[in-house]
Amino acid sequence: MEDIISIKVKDREGVQHELDAPTDMAMNLMEVCKSYELPVEGTCGGMALCASCHVYVLSDHDLPEASQDEEDMLDQAFFVKSNSRLGCQIKMVDAIDGLEVELAPVNQ
């Protein structure tokens, strides 16, 4: 299938999962992780109003810049790093084939 990309997600226990993600369904990384039953909540439904889909981008992909809403939410999140992004804001497109991310720790 040509409308499928591969994404690698390291869970909070350090286990790496290779996920196939469709590029023709307007999905985002949070939705793909949830479809594989990875522990990503997405409490706000993908509106960048929470940080329950917070990830660290490990690969060197050229992602679109974070929106102001995403930046504002990350400013309020825990365990933020320079490579932090909200999974709900990373759209599944061909250009991110091979993307590698790690799920950020949950608030404790």
C-alpha cells in the first residue's frame, strides 16, 4: 500500500513499537497511537487543549512548526524538552515516514 507510512514509538517502559499509519485518512500521531492501544489519552480530542499526547521527537524529520496553541500548551506541560511536541498536532503525511518518537512521562 502506498498510502501507509511507518512510525516508531517508544513507550514509557522503553519498548519500541513500529506502527503503520495511513496518510489518506487525515489522522494525527495521537490517533494512530490510540488505535494501537498505546497509553496516549488525548483527553481534549486532538484540539491542543491538553498535553496528554505529549511526545519527544527523536528523529531528524522536518516537521511543521508548532502552532501558538501547541506552544502555549507545552508551556504548561510537565517534562518538556526542546524536542517536545503534541502528538495530536503531528499529521500523518508521506514526509514523516520513519518518524521516531518517545512518549513523554505522565504527570505524577
